[in-house]
Amino acid sequence: MSGHSVPFHCPYCGDEDLRPHEDGHGAWECRSCLRAFRLKFLGLLAPPTIGQVQR
Ligand SMILES: [Zn+2]
């Protein structure tokens, strides 16, 4: 893999038999339920500022 996020489970049937879809980046297809879907990166989360974790 080259840094793209890889889904571990199909969001529809939960199967792990996923492979990249021909449609392009972030597109995956599930070989179990034969669905194609796209993952979209929405952005970074702000780091927690609650202050309860101190190391
Ligand atoms: Zn599936």
C-alpha cells in the first residue's frame, strides 16, 4: 500500500474481502456482497483538549 487508507471491513456486509475498485482512489469493492463504495477523507480531528490524559 502507498499510504492510502484501507478499509478493514465492508461497511455493508462486514466482510473483509475488499479490493481496490477501478474507479480510482478511495474506491473499493467488496467481493462478498459485490458493492462498490468510496471512502472520503473528511479532514483531521482536533487533538483532544480535555486535559485528562497526562503523560
Ligand atoms: Zn460487502
